[in-house]
Amino acid sequence: MDFQLSDDQRALRSGMRDLLGAVFDRDRLRAAVERGGGVDRGLWRELGAAGFFALRLPEEAGGVGLGLPEAVLLFEEAGRALLPGPLVATHLAAGLVKGAAEGEAVVTAAEGGGLPVADLGGADAVLVAGGVLTGEELAAFVAGARPVRSMDPLTSLHRVEGRSAGAGASEAYPGALRGEGALLTAAEQLGSAARTTEMAVQHAGAREQFGSLIGSFQAVKHLCADMLARTEPARSAVYAAAVTGDPVEIAAAKLLADDAAVRNARDCLQIHGGMGFTWEADVHLHLKRAWLRAARWLTAAEAEEILAGGLGPVRPLYGGSAALG
């Protein structure tokens, strides 16, 4: 069995990296930060034209006809680039909301459970428990929303009270929709974890202190090694879950990717030292987005419950009773 990416998959990932490098480079990232985030409609249409949202729609429906493994590769690149906006929800709604597949419509999602809704102000539709809100229903939903402060300068948040906000994540995202959303979010986290690892290594190989590159210091080497040791298991878990679609494997992938994204960003910030804490550095953007994603689609507590439920009965190692105490 071959677990390597195919040539087509590598080309797909490379093409998306090239596209994002052209339409959302660092200058555009910083410009988006300065204007306070929000969905760039031009960029959204560029992604739609590239097949980002229609990737998994069948060809006869105007899609690309690929699968979840290929979608994971694209979302990993989006995470590397810190691409803003409700990418996951719009991708999942490509076959549900007119214009979503082409990038003409922006779709966000209400997870319920008291969680704020991301990027609501510029949305054309909202995924909620039991369906999609558009038109007058969307207007009523937005009217009941109030802005709340977001830790991520690229992601606006609104809190919505009442029935339409949903009673909980499991109600708002039943079955496969919730699992796919969690896996694509994990792929974004994986991309961020890989990028902050690269940023840390690059800085350690260029920054000098006491006449030596900081990358020669043992403590810095250990931090970089730890970052890689978190990223690669997360990559294996995310890729495997994309192939199987198994809920337990998706839960494990989300846990590992969330941990890698958050802890790698913290270590990257540590390696950058004082300059890493400044607004002009990009490290804090990765950390804040990682924190935000970790609470989306599948939280750590929910993922742990799924993993625990998949373990089955405890069996004694050497026979006899498995009872404790």
C-alpha cells in the first residue's frame, strides 16, 4: 500500500501554494490586518475560479470531482498563508448555497453552544442547525447579533442570542458535515504548525547573539526539534483521517493539529525573542488564529469524548478482573 502523495496531489498542493503566493502574499496579509480583517470579495472569487470551494462537487455539477484528501491539501496551504474568511463553511456549502462554489457567495456557520459566529457581517448565508439561512431569515439572524472582541485581528466575531444560534455544536453540525468541518480546520492548523516551524528555523539560522547563530544553542535546537515532532504526527493523523473519514480518526487529527498549531506558535514566538511579541511580526497572528480554530467545529473536550467512546471495553492485560480498586 502506497501512502505517498500522488504526482497529481503534489501538483495540486504546489499550484495552490503558488496561487496564494500571488494573491495573498505577506504585503496583502499585513494590509488585511491593518484594515481589520473582513472578507475580500475579489480574493474569494479568485479562490472560486481556482476550484477551492467546488473541489469536491462532481464534475457534472460544475465541480472538480476530487475528494477529501485533496481538500485537506488545499486547506493546509490556506493555513500556512493565514488566509482569512469562513473558508470551511463556504467549501461545505458549495452544493447548498447558490454562488458558493464559484466564490460569489460567502457562507459562514453558527456553531451554537454560545460560540460567536465568525465573519457574519459580510456573509450571504449562514449554516445553522437544520439548514441554511438566507434572505429574510439571514437578515433576522444578523439583526440579533452583536459584535464581540476577537483575539484574531483577521476574524470578526458576532454573538447571536436565541433559537437560531443553535443549541450546540453537535446539533448545528450533524453527521458528516461536522466531521468534515473539523478535519478541514485541522488541516488549516497543520499548515500553520508547519509554517511556524519553518519561521523558527529560518530565524534561528539568521539571528546572531554573542557572536554565534542562535540555532547553534542547544535550547533553541530542542525547541525546533519539538516543533517538528509535533507537526509530523499531526500531518500523519490528518492525512489518514482524510482517507478513512472515520469520526474517531478525525477527532484524533483535530486534537493533534490543534496542539501542534498552538504550541508551535508559542515556541516560534519564544525563538524570535522580543521582536516576536511586536505587532509587526507575523508570529502572533498564527498563535491567535490557532487559538480561535481550536474552539471551532470540534473542541478538545468533544474530541476526547469521541476518542473515549471509540476505545471499547477495557480488557485486563494478564487475565482476571479489569475492575479497579
